[in-house]
Amino acid sequence: MPDRSLAAHPSHRPCVTAVLRIAGLRPTRQRVALAELLFHGPHRHISAEQLHAEASTANVNVSLATIYNTLHQFHEAGLLREVAIDASRSYFDTDTSDHHHFFVEDEQRMIDIPADAVEFKTLPRAPSGMEVAHVDVVIRVRKSQPE
């Protein structure tokens, strides 16, 4: 597992601060610290609880409620994509490009599926006065059972 501690990486503070400002978010100390944790490596999928654990490990003192609020603010600003697994669980994807996901039920993790790997013959018409903004496909998978 990659080392995601802040001490192991040079600070991305100036870059993160600029990204937050461009997204229309004030770069508070907590937002900057959480953005550094989220965006300093390859794209990934993370839950609020996972980010809270990473923040604790990195000595970022922040409540779980603040984590949830910040993740939703980053999502609304277009910095993250929210992928709802069920009514009580969402993951936040640092890759905001058009793509889909496998959800590995046994491991509670997500794997990207390229957008062009899923084809639709047709989509239903959007209700009057609306347009389709995005299509999210989550395919649930689990390890095969021996026969």
C-alpha cells in the first residue's frame, strides 16, 4: 500500500490552494490539508471514513462531520465525483472524467471501467424540460464461489 502520509511527500500547498480558489472554495487550513491527502497521488476512490482515518494518521485534526462537508463541497465544486453504492454509502472519486465502476462487494472497493467499455442501445427520454447530465453504471462483483 502506498505511503500517503504528508511527511513522505513534498507539500502541494501552493498548487492545492490555487485549485481550491479556482473552484470557488476558500482555502481554509482543513480544506487544504484534506485536498493534499486526496489529490497527491494517482486517482482513487475514497469514503469519508477512509479519509478520516488518513487524516488522523497524518495528524490532521478534523471531525468526521467536517470530512463529509468538505467532500460534498469538493463534489459540488467539480473536484470530486460522488458514486453512491447504496442509500448509506458513497465513495468519492478523484477522477471526474466520464467512466463507470465495478464495486467489489467482498473488499468494499471500486475499480474503474472505461466509458467506452459500456454501451447503451438507447437511453430513456429525460422528463420534459430536463436533459441527461450523466450516466453512472456501478456493476457489483464478488469473488466466484468454488463449484
